[in-house]
Amino acid sequence: MKTEKIMVQELEFGLSRPDGKSVQLQKNKNGLRLIEGSSTRKKARTFIVILLVFAAFFTIITRYSQMTKLNYEIADLKESLITQNAINSTLGVELEKKTNVMKIRHTAETELGMQEPDKHQIVYVNVPRANSTFAAAEPTHTGDDAIGIFNFIKGFIFGAE
């Protein structure tokens, strides 16, 4: 019976919370009673906001770390490109040295014993025109094509003249 009295008293004064404090009842304009909201909703909202702020902060930090990593990769690739360009220019200089016409001529004359041919050693070969090809000239269009087609159709219909 004692529990019934407590229940009645709680209904008269308001609802009780788990911590033992009673909730204040407020009357609205319409005469309805409003129960004051619990602090657990406020705590949940605060927790969700803090969680969202932490998630945004974590996303920003992750993106910055990815950008930093990509910048290091770009710097490494630029350094590699500079190295490859230096190697390429070195090889170009070596190629120029080896393809110098005067040096080749000097090597051919001194080491290989070669010399320029005399006039009687040069043989000219004549190639016949039958083996050669010629580019055909483009035909010139005079505008008489329409008259020619008209005469062809006329001759086909009325008989050849």
C-alpha cells in the first residue's frame, strides 16, 4: 500500500527521473501540461555534434596527409626527370662526337687506308624510264560535266546520234 501512495504523489507532482529528482510540469496556453525535456537528449545531441566534428577533423587530416604524400611523389618524379634529362644530354653529346663527319673521314683515311675515288673509278648508272613512276597531273574541271551528263541521258533516251 505504501507503493500506491508514492505513485499517487508522483502523479500529482510530476514524473520522476532515474536520479530521483522530479520533473517540473508546465502548463501551456491551451491548458496542456508540458513535461520538461530530459538532459539525455541534450547529451545525445552534444555527443553527435562532437562525433561529427571529430569525423570532419579526421577527414581533413587524412586529406592533408594524402596531399603531402602526393607532393613527395611529385618531387621524386621531378628529380628523376632531371636525372634522365642529364643522361639524355650526355648521350647526345657522345653521339655528336661519334658522328662528326671530319672525324669519320680522318679515321677512314688514317686507320682504314681509304681514299677518295679517282675520276676513272666512278661509274655512273643510267636507269631506264620504264622503271620509273610519274605522278599524274590533276585533271582540270571546266564545268562542262553537267552538259555532258545531260547529253548522255538524252542520247540514252532518244537513241544514240
